Amino acid sequence: MVKAVIFDLDDTLIPERQYVESGFKHIAKIISNKYEFSEEKVFRDLLTLFKKSHKNVFNRLMDTYKNNYSSDTILYLVEEYRNHIPDIHFYDDVLNCISNLKTKGIKVGIITDGIAYTQRQKLKAVKAYEYFDEIILTDELGREYWKPHPRAFEEMRLKLKVEFNEMIYVGDNPEKDFYISSIYPIKTIRIIREKLIHKDKKYFKGIKEYFRVKNLDELLSLIDNELI
């Protein structure tokens, strides 16, 4: 019997690309003010560079503009990106799903990787603490405890007072979200939304999800029909 549903955050509950765009708008404003470039052009250029590769976007932007810059400049931009107050929202199906699960007496939680302060900014922006029973930021446990390490799931089980076989974990990233089922009897579900950042990642040690869904309405259907 399902007693708890735990969710990943990025690209499961909120669109990661929406966060990226929010951060790039913030950076575009900073660069525009400093170098007198068009804010809209800087934003478009950041998106173009990100689409080509997610690595060293700010370095590549400065190289494109042929600006002299130091490592401190890049560190400053990275910190501003990570610490900005994001303009983001839950996917449209999230709040209905959470409300439905709670009506059934099912507890809900979040386990999310990423720099703790950044993730907290995201969680605050969507008021996640108002809707979820427990939220664990793996970075606060220690970088070595990011998924696929099982510790966050162990902590969540204790916090929610359920057994592992009563838990479902919903995520999007094959590299880290589904391996937990090889350690504990947690049912895993992969949500495949549009424009996911990690959709092409390989499965960690080949461990795949139990079910796939396109949205959280399908998750509710699985639970209602006792298919999981």
C-alpha cells in the first residue's frame, strides 16, 4: 500500500529551463548595466550558448563579446545566478496531484540535489514548504550524499514514519533517480515531460524505473488503480 510519494524537484515539479531562463535574465541585466549591451541581446546570446552546451556559459559569453575578464568576474556571475530569486512556477499538474494524494492520506515529500541555497530559493519561490510534509536537500547532508546515495531516502522514511515498500519516488534523471530501487524496495517512476534537460542521460548501473508517466495525472491513475 502506498503511504508516501516522494518527488525530485527540477524537471519533475518545476521546469529546470524556466529556472535557467530566470537566472539568465538576472545575469543579462547585470552585464547590460556594466557593459552597456542590450539586455535582450545578452539574454538571447546566453540561451543560444546554453543550447549548444551547458558548460562555461558565462566564460563563452564574455569570449563572444571579446571582453577582458578575470576568474573573479565569472565567479561573481555564477554566484549571482545561483543566489537570485527565481521567477518560476510548479508545472500545472503539481498542486492538483499533491492535493489529491493528501486527500487519500498519502504523505508527500521532496528529495533534491543541487547547491542548498539555490534549491531553497527555488522551493521558496513556489512556496513548496506550504504543500509538502518533508523536504530534504541532499547538499545539506553533504555533497557525498547527493543521489544516487541512499541516505536521503533513509532520512525521509524516518521523517514520514513509513516503510520503504510503502514509498514511491518520482524523478526524471536516469543518472541518479532510479538506482535506489536496487537498494531498497522503493517503487520508482520516471516522468518524461517536454524539454527535459537530463532526458538523454544513461541509467546509473543500468537500473531503470518501474513505470513511466508523462504527467502527474497518470501517476494518480496508477495509484488509484493499485498498479503500483
